[in-house]
Amino acid sequence: MSIVKVIEVISSSEKSFDDAVEQAVKESSKTIRNIDSVWVKDMKVHVKDGKIKSYGVICKVSFRLDGEKKKKKKD
């Protein structure tokens, strides 16, 4: 049986929404294994002087938890 855990992460990019999601996956992958999917929960932009300065996303990252570790054999 697989157990899936979901965490929420916030990411931003000066390029695009797509890049913000890519950054969320890239950074999450540094400490989390078995990522299955990412759901973009919310999107926003930061504006300055009438121009978009950065794109932000709130993502839910789903990943499978590792199974029970194998027990050591007794000699």
C-alpha cells in the first residue's frame, strides 16, 4: 500500500508562471523523493510602476512515502 503526503510550497520567478512552478519542483526535489504531481493552487503577480516584476505560485506537492525499511537479519 502506498501513502501519499502533500505539502504546500510558495515559489516565484521573474520570468513566468511556468518558471515559478519549475523552481518549486526543482527546490522541492532537493529534499523530497518520489514526487508524483504538483497542483498549482494559486497564482499572482507582483507589479511595480505598472509593470509585472515577478510571478508567484502556491503549489501542492504530492509525493509517495518510502515503504517500511527492511529489517536487519540477525546473525
